[in-house]
Amino acid sequence: MKEILQTAPELRNGVLDELSWAADRSGIFTVSSVYKWSELPSNLPTKVVDLIWKNAAPPKVQFFAWLAWKGRIKTSTFLQSIGILSANSDLNCVFCMKERETASHVLLCCMFSWRVWSNILGWWGVSWVQPGSVVGLLQWWTGVTCTKRLKAFWKSIPLAVLWSLWKQRNDIIFNKAQLHFEKLCDLIKTRIALWFRASSPSLSYSVGDLKGFCSSLLILCAVTYKSVLIWCLDWLKACCSLKEYVWAAVGLNRTWKLYGLNFYGEFLICFCFCFAAGWKSSESSGFALLLLLEIGNI
């Protein structure tokens, strides 16, 4: 327990925990929302199926995720249960060497696997309570709402983590590979960016750009437009020159276009023009031209 606490990812300081009612978009509990929710048919299996098969990940990764969801991946305990491994075989997890290797343990509940999941979610600025099974993980993942463009990125994350953890497990067993936390996390992020880039050939962003977007902006998938706008204004307050305002507008415009939030790019460009109107410097004309070029790409 001491080791787990010492290696646990840091939570975001200064952010209070809060309750949100998931049955209504407002997040506020109402009796009418309870009634409407109770009348809806349960479609969780359908959502999980869509998460797995309608995904930017390669087909072999989708198939592996389906096996993990059904509890059919060939872990040590599974192989022993069907007579492949003898009763004297070592069934301990290759990551921690302390617990029996089950699908839920090696892919989710192992201390090492938990650190990997927390790192990837921290890349998105998300703090979470870990589900106790792969089934619960995929069900939780389907409950997060986000824009259409961002959804394709978000859906590929669990498959990338599950696949990478399993590949790492096999490399340790069959190739005597060494466990390296930082390299594995970076590999997962690269895979996610590669899959998303391959699924969107018209996207004018490199794999490095896609990896940097989530690490540079704490974008929550369930974020509201109001909170994004407030965050935007607070960030712009830190700019103290026309040049900084311009590059802030251009950078955020290009980033939010990736997420389908074009409105914010237009807002920022207009905001910078209003600011530039009262700014007297020799740089104003050059940066005004840059803004005009950026507006043409909105």
C-alpha cells in the first residue's frame, strides 16, 4: 500500500469534487429526468459494441478488445482452466509478480497497469475512479460525451491501452523484455495519434502535433462551452503584447478546429482585432495580416 501511494499520480490541486447527474445534460438532478431515464431501454451492450468495432484502431486491436470485454483473452489463469497449463505453473502477473494473472488484473487492476491508465487519462486532464473490471471500464468510457471529431480520438484510447499492456506482457514472457513505464506510456500516445491520423487523411496535423494537443490543453471530454470560454479569457489575460495575443488566437483556433469547436477560433480572432484596434505599434499591420490569413482558414 505504501508503494502504491508513493507512485500514485497527482490529482489536480485546487479542484473540488462535485456530483453530476449523468441522466441529464445539465448535470442537475430532477424527478422528470429520472422518469425519462427509467423509461429508456438499456443499450449499454450496444454502446460498448460500437466503441469496439466503430473505432480508428486496426481490426486486430478491435478483436482483442472484444476478447477482453468477453473475458476470453489467454491469461495464465484462463490457460490453466482449460488444461493448457499444469496445476504447478506460475500464474502470477508478470508486471507485479504478486497477484494471479486474470484479464481484469493484468489489463486494469495491477499497480503498474493502473499507473499507465492514470498517466494516459492525466494526458487529457481527466481524474477518475478506476472501474473494477474491463466490462466496467468500457461501459464507463461510453458514458463520456464530446464533440464528433474528438470522439474518434477518445474512443481509440481504451483499445490502445489494452492492446499495449497485453503486448508488453507478451514481450516480457516471450522476449524477456524489461518493463519501462515512460516508454510504454509514450508508445500508447503515439499509437493513438497514428490511428487517428490514419482515420482522418485530410487532417493537416502530424503525429507529434496530435500528441501535443492533449498534453498542452486540459480538455475534458464532457466540458461545457461556457467553461471553455471562461478558460480562454483567463488565459488571454496573461498576454501582455499584441504579438502574444495573435499567437494565442492562432494556436487556439487551430487546436479547437481539430475538436470541431470552430466558434472559439472566430471569437478569438475577433477578440484580437478589437484588442489590436487600440494597440499602437509598428508590428500591428504585420500581425493583422496574419490574423486575416488565419480567418481565411476557419
